[in-house]
Amino acid sequence: MDKKTTSRDGTSLAYGVLGQGPTVILVSGAMSTGGTVTPLAHRLADRCTAVVYDRRGRGGSGDTAPYAVEREVEDLAALIDAVGGTAALFGVSSGGALVLEAAASGLPVRQAAVYEVPFADHLAGGAERMAEYTTNLGTALGAGRRGDAVELFLRLTGLGEDMIQGARQSPMWAGMEAVAPSLAYDNAVMGGGLLPRERLAAISVPVLSVAGGASPQWLLEAGRAVAEAVPQGSYRVLEGQTHMVDPQVLGPVLTEFLTG
């Protein structure tokens, strides 16, 4: 991230720009930084100007209390202004929920694309699981127990206990704990975890919702529901892909949408 801009509340945002063509800002999900979506940016760069950034509280970007989802929408507004005044947005997982909220907020967005936003309407007990997670996450972060917060998130994603304990012993654990406070930000972006149908109905630009064919059925159904809830929605399934989508598979689909 070799560039900086400043959000409305004074928060410094680190970002980088790759390629040339229509501009798209890539928004990462939970427990990630702009580096997570950089491989996808490289895949898009031959036909698009791909912008990656560290969301507030992560990587090279700053943070300013108190947090509100509106501040992250303002971050995207600042980035759009910095890269030319209009852009498409792409978000993965909970980053997709932020993209949808930004589009509904009336930012100068041409198009929006999302990959597997985990709205839990079609997951058995989804709303209850999200409510329990919200409570426990707040308790862990309030007590400064960052490792416990990371564990809560990993369990929410369905990771087994052996894998969680293995992760605790891995070199990447320190980095995961470093961004643990931002888990509360992604949780806020997801709201109660259910599809915000009225909000999505306010989006006036084309929206592409993508899911992986090898992902759990409820995620595929969530992806379809996003496309159906927006006025100009389309839905694609990438056969063989999971929540950890291959940029080489997703890239051509996004390029077609962004440049078509």
C-alpha cells in the first residue's frame, strides 16, 4: 500500500492501485487486510484499475473511535474521491455487506459485485447463532481477550476445534490477534446476520452476486437472495469453488461484469 488518503473523521487509509481501465475498489472481509484481495487485483489489472486498501483498524490504515458502519461507508467515499470520483465496488464475505450498504447509501458507484455475503436467513438457527456470537464477541473484546475473540470467529465459520488449536500454535496467530478488534466492525456491518431486504431494494446500480458451487447450500441460497433483493441483480455460481475462492476463477467473471 503505497498511497494514503484521509476519511471524513480524520482516519488515514492506506491503499494501492494496479492496472488500467474501469476502476474497481476491492473490499476484504473479516480477519483480513487489503493484501488478502491483492491476488484478485492482479488478475483484474489487465483490463481494470483495481484498488486495494486496508480497512480501518487493519494493516497500514488508522482507526478512530467510536466505530460505526457509517464511518466505513465514508472511508469508501474518500477512496472513490481519491481515485477519480466514481468506481465500481467488489466485496468478499462481510466486505460484500459493506459494499451493498455503500451502494444503498448513494455513493458514486457504477456497479457492485459481491462474493458469498454470509446472510444467515437460510442457515438453521442462523439468527440465534449470530446473536450469541455478538454477545460473546463483545465480552471477549471488552476483556481484552483477543485470542478468544479469534476463536469465536473461527468457530462461527465452522472450523473444527483441532484446527483452531492448531492455528493458535501457528506463526499467523499473532497477526490474527492484531486485527481481532475489527471483528466487531464486520459483525456490525453484517447487522443481525439477516438479509436487509429494504436496504437492498434501495440500490439503483447493477449488482452481481457470486457464490461457489462447493460451498454450503445456505451460502448459495444467500447469494441468490441478494441478487433477487436488488432491482438490477444477477447471480452466478462458480462450480467447484468454496468460500476461499480462486482469483483465477473469479477474476474473469468480475472482469466481464465490470467491463461489459
